[in-house]
Amino acid sequence: MELDPVLLSRIQFGFLITFHIIFPAFTIGLAAWLTVIEATRQVTGREIYRRLFDFWIRIFALSFGMGVVSGIVMAFQFGTNWSVLSEQTGSIQGPLLGYEAFTAFFLEASFFGVVLFGRDRVPAWFFLFACAMVALGTTASSFWIMANNSWMQVPVGHAIVDGHIVPVNWREIIWGPVFKIRWLHMLLAAYLTTATCVAAAGAWYLLRRVHVPEARLMLRWGLGLAAVVIMPQMWLGHLNGEYIGEHQPSKFTAVEGRWETEAPARLVLFAWPDAAAEKNHFEIAIPKLGSFVDSLDFESSQPGIKTIPRDERPPILIPFFGFRIMVGLGVLIWAIAWGGVVLILTGVVERSRLFLWATFLNFPSGFVAIIAGWFVAEVGRQPWVVFGILKTADAHTPTLTGGQVLGSLIGFAVVYLIVYGFGFAYLYRVFRVGPQSAPTPVPGATGARPLAGAGRLDDPSQPMED
Amino acid sequence: MDLATLQHFWAGIIAFAILVYVILDGFDLGVGMLFAFAPNERWREQMHASISPVWDGNETWLVLIGASLFGAFPMVYAIFLSAFYIPVTLLLFALIFRGVSFEFRHQDPAHRGLWDWGLIVGSAVATFVQGAAIGTMVEGLVVVDGRYAGTGWEWVGLFPILCGFGLMVGYMLLGACWLVLKCRGAVYIWAGDLIRPLLLGVLVFLGIAFVYALWSRFAVMARWVDLPWMAVLPATGAICAMLLYARGGQVRRDWAPFALVAIIFLAAFATLAASFWPYMLPFSVTVAEAAAPRSSLAFMFWGCGLVAFPAVLIYTAVVYWIFRGKVKTGAGYGH
Ligand code: HDD
Ligand code: HEM
Ligand code: HEM
């Protein structure tokens, strides 16, 4: 059988970026939250914030480390597997990635060393500054990468000269019609993910009746933040839907899952779309609601998938289900966050074991929603890599053979299995042990050493050997 | 600003970034390889403490090089990475194992050996690939119509492999000098004793590589005949090498060996660049051919070049300053 290098490269890219996004999804919010905790501690002087910081910094250190190594892989994927894309759009994507490296990656990487190792070497204000710089770095990173990807989704501000894409107006390229909404949607998604994880950790400790004072704070902060963020997030999601309706009808119709143009249009809640037969099986739909959701008007006409030529349709199943998973999880997060706030205000939250279990088990929701959202955006963009300009199949490195890509894909799978297998196990272990009130004593070379992230930070009692 | 200035500006920034990368990540890759020879955990801890706050920032220079090439010279980015598909993939595997080993070895004493080998093998493979890539580039890549048209296997040649091993010795030399700068006691003495043999290895290798380049590439030879004053570059390196050899590890100032090796690397790199300028990929793609359109170069110039780049230099320096002096090891690393 002939191996298709393009298909394999697509699988490889999807696999690598999916693994990568798990970590930014978490570290963007966590970096900001750690800065807030540190600031609170410096202002109030309360030790509990120090314990919270020392605990979450260990989680952060592990996640950040895995985020960095999986991110470095991404930075080279464009050239190795998509060399035609790099060469054609390098004049636009390259400077954006360049800005990311210059303004974001260096901030993160340099100040991360200070946050992790420098607490007793710098004054308190500088330590706080370093935390803030790490947070700023992760946020700047999301800014540039979303600008980049938004240009791929809705390319504007360029001209095509001799078959090459040449940037003309950088303001338009960066602040394109979809960027602002998508960036905010991504940022809030990251905050939601952090918030649900913090709340889940708090709920877990409360269920086990350990670390109760810290757990209370985590639960409150986590649920409170999620409750505040989830509503604007849903609104931004709606705006996202509006823009794809306007700019990417092929993605929009696939997400909506209606084959025929309808007026008024139904809202397809569930179905099994069949691309070959061009119809839905097992459909559950609500009349008129589709028109309302798409245009806030119960009677409007909405296009169907059949309006798109067959060879410009994306694979339907992934965007269709990805969207429903994302929205479903959004509703779940909303229910838990708002329910939790009510329980907190009425003072019964710590007795509602059922609710604590739900909050605990909710920890993966943010991650899954983010991955689902990205699958909607990226698979829905197919068959284009740069929408309307360059097809994915034409963007591939021409000299690559199927065997080479298969080899690298298997290699990455094995490496990630080992590295992330251990990594997730370590994360679990740190979560399981929980915040420590006193610095861990150091029992010789064989026993459990203080963890890399925090044990060393606050331990003046440790012997200095010179 | 005119187009040629912009092109040269970015070629200069990238050359500078490569140099900084080689010297900074060079020492931590070198220390990673030297890990293999450290006899016990006390030593390893000290060695580790000397690189752990800075390695991530050092490696970021590699990302910066990749991203700047992508932005300023997309053609080179595309050709280079498609020509080196397999080695770059190996490099990425190596960087993954190496990167996580820093956190993981402290999380999990039971598997510390595994992560230490991750650091050692990761450092070795990453270095080898970089050396082999330079060797392959000196030999020349097949480029047709601005696209790479080779087999993807050019890097498995005698010369590239030689360069791979040569760079391993070179980075270990940098690593040993870094340990002299940052460590005390037994590690300090051990690292000092390594300087002479490693330096000899580097010189033998550089000599072979230089002669080979002159002999196999007439264009290079012609350039050296035309511009004999360029000989100051290798000569500077040679003088530093002599100074370093004379002293070995017996130095009054612990920063001296590192500074001398840094100059040797600078001289070797400048010699290489001078041999091929204005080609970015030797004798197939020039700086001007590879450059992105003016609007891309200018856009990067104002923000990245004039604002962000100096800022990066400043806070890199600040971070090194914060962690200045000998490492103190005891219990937690970094103390
Ligand atoms: C919205 C967020 C987001 C998205 C969509 C991506 N990244 Fe990322 N990336 C981050 C947010 C981020 C981050 C939060 O800034 C990370 C995670 C952990 C870290 O150290 O920084 C990061 C790390 C990171 C690094 C390592 C930086 C370092 O050395 O410190 C590289 C090279 C990339 N990324 C490159 C990419 C590429 C090429 C992507 C797309 C194809 C990509 N990232 C998607
Ligand atoms: C971070 C979360 C992201 C996820 C989970 C994600 C997911 C995916 C998936 C699943 C594919 C394969 C689609 C297919 O072939 O059907 C893909 C392709 C691709 N995406 Fe993304 N993506 C993400 C972010 C980005 C970003 C930020 C960029 C650009 C800067 C990007 C650029 C690309 C490119 C170049 C391809 C390969 C060509 C293609 O198949 O379209 N992606 N992505
Ligand atoms: C509940 C209502 C929500 C709606 C209506 C909604 C809508 C959308 C739409 C239409 C897209 C596709 C945008 C594109 O193709 O470019 C998208 C993408 C995405 N969504 Fe949502 N979303 C919702 C909730 C969430 C939640 C709760 C999360 C995460 C916690 C999330 C995370 C993402 C991410 C990461 C992307 C990909 C990035 C992007 O394209 O902007 N979404 N969303």
C-alpha cells in the first residue's frame, strides 16, 4: 500500500499540536493566577498564600516544562512537513512567529528561571515582577499565535505577487476581522481551564478532608473565577459562530449540520451526518431555533452544506461533533460554577459531597473543550490550510516520503508516550500529596527529596555547602 | 531604509543569535554530556545546579533562530528543515528528553538514572545533529528552483559525521570551562583537568575541517586567496587556543577559560561565515535571494530588531547576573 505523506503529516501535526495545547491551556491561566497569589501574599502577609504558591508552582513547573518541549517541536513543524506553506506564507507567518519568539518566549523562559530558583536571590518586589513577566510572556504568546492562526483562517492585508504572498498592511493582518474575538475566546478558555482545575483540586482535598484551609481557598477562587468568565466566554463563542457564518461558509454549514438551505432553519442538536448520502441519520432538531441562534431572528434563511461544492467541503463529522462537545462542556462548566457560587453563598458547599464530586470530576472539561474547539476551527477549515488561498495538499514538503513521515510519527508517539506518561504520573503525585505546610525535610540522598519546583524555594534551614 | 540594509541587518541578527546560541546552549549541552562521566550524585548535583536556572533561556535562542529565519529568510527555513527532516526530528526527540529531565529527575528519585541518561543522550544527540547539519551545509545542498531537491540523507556522509563528533568535543570543552567558572572542590579540579585534552580534540578537528573545506570547495579557496587579511580570524582563535592550552585549568581567574573558549568559537564561526558570505546556503542561495519581501523585513526590524532584541539582551544579562558566582549546593538544587 502506498503511504500518503500528506495525510500522515496532517495526523502528525494534529497529534503534536493537540499535545502542545494541553499545556498552554493550563499555564496561561496558572501564570496569571500565581502572580495574583504572590501579590496577595505580599500585601496581606498571610502564610497560607505562600503555601498555595509553593504548591501551584510545582504544578506549573511540570506543566510549563512539558509545554516548552512540545512547543519547540511545533516551531519546526512548519518547515519540516509544510515547507511549501513556509515558503509561500513565510513572509507573513514568519514575522508573526518571530515576534512571538522575541517578545514572548524569551520573557517566559528567562523569568521562569528566576521564579523557580531565584526567590532568595532577589528582592520581593523583583520576584513578583518576575512572576508577572512569566504571565505576560504566556499571554503575549497566545496573542501572536492567535494572530497567526487567525490570518490562516481569514487571510487579509496581503497581495499575491508572482505567486508569492506578500504582506501589505500589517495592522490589518494582525487585527484582522476575526482575531480579537478568537484571541479573547482562547484566553478565556485558558482561564476557565485553570479555574476548573483549581476548583477540582480544592474539591478533591475537601472530599478527602485534607489541607482544608487551602482547599477552601482553591474551591472559592476556582469556582468564582469560572462563574465570572463562563458567560462572556459563551457570548464570545456566539460571536465566533457569527464570523464563521460570514467568512467561512464551508465550516459554518458543517458545524450547523443542515444539508439543505432552510428558512426558517432548524437547530440540529444531534445527528449522524452521512457525507456520502448527503443527509443526517438519527437527527434531533428544534424548528426555528437555528435561525435564531445564527442571526437572532426566528425567520431568517440559513444556507445548507449542499451550497458548498463537494471538493471544498471539510470532513463533516469532526467539526460537527467537536462543536457540540465544546458547547456541551461550556454548559456543564456554567452549571457547576454558578451552582457552586450559590452553594458557597448559602454556606452549604462543604457538606454537599455530590457537588464536590461533580466539581472534582469536572477537571478535564476545560482541556477537552479547548481541544474540541481547535478541531472545529482547524478541521473545519479544510481542505484549505490558508483559507481560500492555499490547499493543505499543496502545502506539503514535496521531497518527503510516506516512510519518513510514518517513521517520525511513530517516533513522536513513542517519545510522547514515555515522556508524558511519566509527566502525568508526576503531576498526579504532586496533586495527591497536596500543599505542604512546612518545607519538606531532606532525608539524605535516597529518600523523597523536595520536589524540583518548590521544596527548594523556601528552605533556609538547608545546609549550605561551600 | 533600503532593502539591502534590511537584509544585512537580519542576516547579522541571525548570525549573532547563532553565535550566542552556540556559546550559551553549547555550555549546557556540554555539561549535559559531561554528566556521563560524573562519578556520584554530589558531583551531578553541582553540575546540574550550574545550568538549571539558565538552560531554558539558552535553548530559546534556537527557537529565535528558527523563527527569525522563518520570518526574514523563509526560503532558507523551508530548505533547511526539509533537507534535514530526519536529523531535525532526532534533534527534537533529544530536546524533549533533555528538557523534561531537569524537572523529572527531582520528581522521581527512583527513576533518576533514566532521566540522567535522558539528559546525557539528549545532549549528545542534539549536539551531534547540529554539527552534522553544519557539515552538510558546507558540502552544499541540492537546491532546484529555490526548493530542496535532495534525498534527505546527505547528512550521513563522512564529513558531516566528523563535524557532528567535532562539535560534541567542542561543546564539552565549553561545558568544562563553565564548570570551572561555576563549581568548587572536586568538580572544579576535574573540569580544569579536562580542558587540555578537550581543547586538543577541538583543534585537531577544526584543522581537518578547514583543510577539507579549502580542498573540496574551490570557491572557498579562491576567497581566502583574494582576501588574505581574513586570516586574522583563524589567527585570533589560534592565539586564544595557545593561551588556554598554556594554562589549562590552572587559572587565577575562573572566568578566563570560558572567555577564551568563547573567543575560539567566535573566531571559528566568523571564519566559516567569511568563507561563504554572501551565501546563506553555501553556493546555492544568497542572502538577497532568500530574503522575505521588504514589508516583512521592515515590520520585524522596528519591533523585534529595535525594541525587543535589546530588551532580550538586557534581561538575559540580568538573569545571568542574578545567578552569578559559584553555585551553592546542599540540599535543594539552586541554593
Ligand atoms: C493560545 C496559546 C498557544 C497556542 C495556540 C500555541 N502555543 Fe506554543 N506556547 C504557548 C501558547 C500557545 C505558551 C503558553 O506560551 C507556552 C506553553 C508553555 C510555555 O512555556 O509557553 C508555549 C510554548 C511554545 C514554545 C516554547 C517556548 C519556550 O521555549 O519557552 C514554542 C516554540 C511554541 N510554543 C510554538 C508554538 C507553535 C508553533 C504553535 C502553533 C502551531 C503553538 N505554539 C500553539
Ligand atoms: C493549539 C491548538 C491547535 C489544535 C488542537 C490544532 C489542531 C489541528 C488539527 C487537528 C489539524 C489537522 C487538520 C486536518 O488535517 O484535518 C491541524 C492542522 C494544521 N493547523 Fe492547527 N491546531 C491548533 C493550532 C494551530 C495554530 C495556532 C496554527 C498556526 C499558527 C495551526 C496551523 C495548522 C497547520 C499549518 C496545519 C497543517 C495543515 C492542515 O492540515 O491544515 N494550528 N491543526
Ligand atoms: C458555550 C458556548 C460556546 C460557543 C458557542 C463556542 C463557539 C466556538 C466556535 C464557533 C469556534 C470556532 C471558531 C473558528 O472556527 O475559528 C470555537 C473555537 C474554540 N472554542 Fe469555543 N465556544 C463555546 C464555548 C467554549 C468553551 C467553554 C471553551 C473552553 C473552555 C472553548 C474553547 C474554544 C477554543 C480553544 C477554540 C479554538 C480557537 C478559536 O478558533 O478561537 N469554547 N468556539
